[in-house]
Amino acid sequence: MTDDRPADGTPAADEEPRRRLTEQAAVLRRRIAAAPSRDEALRADCLLDAADAGAAAEALERHRRETHEARELLARTEAALVRLDTGGFGRCARCGEAIDPERLHAFPHLERCLRCEAAGRARPRRHGSSAWGGDE
């Protein structure tokens, strides 16, 4: 039996998701790092254009919501990278079954299979839970 592990010790099959997750994490980190200056610019727009304060306030709120979502996605992306390192990548964190490869290719940060994700969405969410139940 041959070992398809590259020099860094990771299976060759993990290279593509690792590359995509690493790139996604870098993009998200840049977006999050730029958020305070964008926030400041939007607040300044609110002050400069009193006639359009409602639209500017809405843009500020949307920006803050998008920044929050980026932070959540970064956390899930970093967790997926840890699962790649520990051997849990591609397995449902709830039931242990394999996550559909096509679904995992589309969303490599997923941690639950479709069945468990659907079951989680069917149950009422606890206060403060993510609308995505940790996935997508």
C-alpha cells in the first residue's frame, strides 16, 4: 500500500480544501481588519448628509451585520482547518457520518451532514444561536 501524503504529512486529498479554506480565511481576516475604517467612514457620511441620514444609518447597520457574519464564517473556517489537521474534516460533528463530498466542496467549512443540519434547523433555536446553526 502506498502513502499519498506529501512532505508536510497531510493526505493529498486534503490539499484542495486546505488551500481554499486558507484563502477564505485570509480574505475574511482582511475584510474584518478593514471594518473599523469602513465603519468610521459610514458614520461620517451620516453626519455629513443629514438629508440622507436614514440611508446612511441603514448602510452602517448592514456593514456591521456583514462584519459580524464574516467573523462567524472565519471562526467556522478556522475550525475546518483544525479538523483537517486532526482528521475530522468531512465527517459530521454530530453523527460522525461522512458529509456529502459535493456539499463539502461547495462549503468546505461545514461541520454537519445535511440530515443533522436539517434536524438542527427543525428544532427551535436557543436565544443567541446563529441563523445558520453553525453551517453555511
